[in-house]
Amino acid sequence: MENNSGGLPPKALLESTHTFPGPYVFKVIGNSEDGFLGRVVALAREASGATTDPGFSVRQSSGGKHVAITLTCETKTADDVLKVYAALSKVEGLVLLM
């Protein structure tokens, strides 16, 4: 199975474990600086080709230093998922992307 650089999930694995088109859930953890949430949501919308923001929920860490964002993006293909991962992996303040 081919593996993509940068720790992205292999396309074949995505195609074998998910039904496309359909929703795909991304977990993003980052610094709770002003603007992190907005940048994450905007990047996910743009990378997925959506015309509206994806559904999301937010949870602040107990110390307030980090924020956990769960995004649900509508994706047409595994390539769409990989595009969103690639875009989110470059967001300033990112700590963890799943």
C-alpha cells in the first residue's frame, strides 16, 4: 500500500474504510490563540470545496492553553480528505491533527 509523505492517511486506506461521498471527521488541536478556530474552519471549508463552513464543535483544555476542534466535512472522494489534511497541517498554532 502506498504511503503519502507527511503522515497523511494513504488514499487506499481511506477508500477501503469510508464511503464516498459522505462526511469525514477531522480532529484538530492547537493553541487557543485568537483566530485559531477561524483559520481552521476557513481552511477546511476552502480545501473541501464547500460553500459553507463545515459543522464543528470546540472544547477548551482545562488550563485554557489549547483548544480541540472536531470538524465534519462533506467529502466527495478520498482526495478531498487528503486535501483537507494537507491544508490543516499547515495552520499556524497546530499541535495535533487526526
